[in-house]
Amino acid sequence: MENIKGLCTNPDPVTQKYVFNHTMLRVRDPEVSLDFYSRILGMKLLRKIDFNEWKFSLYFLAMIENESQIPTDNDKSRARFTAGLSGVLELTHNHGTELEEKTPYHNGNTEPRGFGHICFSVPDIKAACARFEALGVPFQKKLGEGGMKDIAFIKDPDNYWVEIIEA
Amino acid sequence: MENIKGLCTNPDPVTQKYVFNHTMLRVRDPEVSLDFYSRILGMKLLRKIDFNEWKFSLYFLAMIENESQIPTDNDKSRARFTAGLSGVLELTHNHGTELEEKTPYHNGNTEPRGFGHICFSVPDIKAACARFEALGVPFQKKLGEGGMKDIAFIKDPDNYWVEIIEA
């Protein structure tokens, strides 16, 4: 990857201890979002933090191979464990939005655009998409449709796009 | 983490091979965004893909401890390597936006809200924030300000919020 404008190929060595830890999305109803990310995609809940005085709660999820890795002693050790990981998803619930019928949130793919999607890679995309269909997950784009036939997009309960690719 | 409504604690074992691979953000000018994510945050560029017929390019970056891990033989092996990782950032450049003076993109933190931020954890947040200040990085919230005094938010070139926490 040489000669790419703007790219720094020898960053300050201190940055090599930085971790791209998480992506935060606001969700209407944590009950349906947790169901989606845990049951459909297999994520594990690492931490739940309630800020009752500010009327919001945070949920931190990640793909964890072995659940015994997750500390159970106290929230401090869970916090340390969570902060050291990469590939964490933070869901923010502003209390009360779960009473709204439709999500108040914007998925970034119509104007004004910005954030586009999150993506999961899977070992067998045909099998994964067949499983999503059987589970009634809505698709933004099915496998074989559109210009890029080898990827799919499903939609989470707030209509955020979740790209599915084969690893 | 028991008794959390919606949470599935025994998802289908097939999901355990799923990987939360990446988060996609649209950027105005890849030259300034690559500078930010590589020089300031230390990310490495894994792949660049040009879709000239559709007038966009994709840049995949991640924190990589040892650059010799990145395959150099061909794009297929880089694609396989990239798809197997967690914590990848995909930047989408729609050709021509770099000619606009201001970013056409919305960071999700004013109406309509949705996506909130990405986050990096660092070993020493005071040192990291001092470094960002010395490098002229704009802050959304400095350490010690606001309700949560132990975190900071810097802003990327499109004004996306990048949270900084201590691991």
C-alpha cells in the first residue's frame, strides 16, 4: 500500500497500543435489539450500564468465543475486559423511546447520509442468509441481487444496515 | 448477565463463527481521512478498492500489531485476511466529494440522530489527549469536561465523533 495520498505508514509507536474498541448505535428498544444481536448474530452481552439520572442505558456486546473469558466478579473487571477488546458494539437506549411505535433513529443511508453500516463476516454466506430468511430477518439486499451479487444486507430492528460477507 | 429482557444466552452454535468485521463511514476526502486514521490513530491500510464505473472507492483499515501479518501477494489474500478480522474501519469515498469545501456527511449526533461514534481505548488517556492537542486534533469534549470526566471525544475530518477511553 504505497503512494496512497495521506497515508502515514510509520505512525508514532505510541499508537500501537491504541485499540479500535467499539461502534455506538442508538436503539429504540433494547429488548428487540438485544434479541437481534444475541439470538440472530450470536453476540454476548459484556456490560449494561444504567445512567438513570440522565435517562439512558448502555449495552456493550461482542462476539466472544469462550464465555468463560468474560469476568464475572465485578463491573470494574468487566469494564477493563471490554475496553481491551476490538469489535465491540455499544447500543444506547434513551429511556422512553421503546414506547414509540417506530424507531426515531436514522440509519445514515438516506439524506443526510454519513454512517453506512456494520458488517459481519460468516464462513458460509448462503447458509447464513438461508438461516436469516428462516428466522424472518428483513433484508435490505439479498444475495444475488444488485451490482454486488456475493454480499447481502440485513436490517436490524432500527433499520440499521448489517452487511453480510463471506470470510 | 441474567434476566435481561430480549437477551439470548444460548444462540445457535453456527453464530460462533460469525465475526463482527467492520463499520462503514462515508468520508469527504480520503487523503485527509487516511492521514487522520493512520498518523493520529495508528491504523494500517489493508485494502483499497476502486469502483470506477460506480465512482466510489473503499479503504479498509485496522489496528495491526505486526505489519508482516498483512498478506502482500495479491488482493484475494488481503481480502481473506481483512474479512477474518474484527475491528476494521471501512471508509467510503464517493468520487468528487473531495472538491466540496465542507463535508457533505452527517455525524448522527444532531437530528436526525442514529449512529453516535466510534471509540478507541488507549493505555494512558492523559498522554493520548495531550498528544492529540499537540497535533492540533479538534475535540468535541476534553478530558475533565462535562458529566463524564474520564473520557474525551475528538473529531475526525468529517466531524464524526471518536471517543477516547482508558483501557
